[in-house]
Amino acid sequence: MAPTRRASAKLEAASPDAAKEAGSMRVLKKYPNRRLYDTQTSSYITLADVKAMVLSGQEFVVRDAKTSDDLTRSILLQIILEEETGGVPMFSSQMLAQIIRFYGHAMQGMMGSYLEKNLQTFTDMQSRFAEQSKGLSPEMWTQFLNGQTPAVQGLMGNYLEQSRSMFEQMAKQAEALFPGMPGFVPPKR
């Protein structure tokens, strides 16, 4: 049901983000009893349902039912935690410890941006690879992978090298902008 003119005006006056959410973004409400309520379907949903929304590319926001605070990141982190504790984890303990060390560090903002850009680049590469491999039969796919293993390894090696190079550039820029910055350790050569 579309908001009325009066409701839309109230939403826009309250928050431009709230007006946007009312139009196209799916709104989930989190209640104190930890339950999630989908305002689009007027029903309670589970974290598994939210994960399915993420996998399908559905845009949504999770709001605290009482305060309207944005809890989206918190819910996404809960899904990651569930994925990490069950099955095969994506992050090693060493990697998680390194990420934790960046919190409160002068490079925290740059690290978040760096990780986000690298993940987007990796996703773009994966999409291109999937597009190029459409229509392959299982046998052709096996032959393709067997023949491409060195090429794929080379591609990933190049990607990782570019990623390392980009981070080193960012670190040099940070060192030039903030010489002697506490907690900053220049990259090893």
C-alpha cells in the first residue's frame, strides 16, 4: 500500500531516508523479543529468511521497532556469525584478529574502504567469469577448469598483487600525510 500524500510529507520531513524506505526498500522491524517482522508481508521472519533476501539481492533495512534505529549491520553480522560457526568458515582466526586490530587504528577508515573495493572487484571478476562460462555442459566445464587452472591461479595471483600494491600506495599516502602517526607501521619491503 503506497503512503498517502500527508504520510509521504511527514516521512520526508522526518527523514529523507525514511521516505526512500517507504517507496522501494523493504522494511523489517526488530522487536525487543528478538523477533523480526517483515512489514511488506505482515509476518514474522527468521534470520534464514533475511539471508535468503540478501542472496536474492533484495534491498532492505532493519529498524528497531521502538526507536527506529538502523539495525541492518547488526543483523547482517549475526548472519555472518551463524555462517562462520557452522560449516566451513570463510575467515581464519588470524584474519579476524588482523581485522580487529584495525578498529580504533588511524587506518580504520581506509581499511574498510580497501576491503569493500577489493570485495567488489572480486565480485565483478566472478560475474564476468560466470557470464563467460554460460552454456557449458558439465563435461565442457570440467575440461575448461582443468585447462584453466594455471590461468585462474595466474589471474588470482595478479589480483592479489594489484591489491597489495594498492594497499601499499594507500599506506605511502597516509605516511606522507601523517608522518610519525602513532600506531602506523609502514609496509615491509
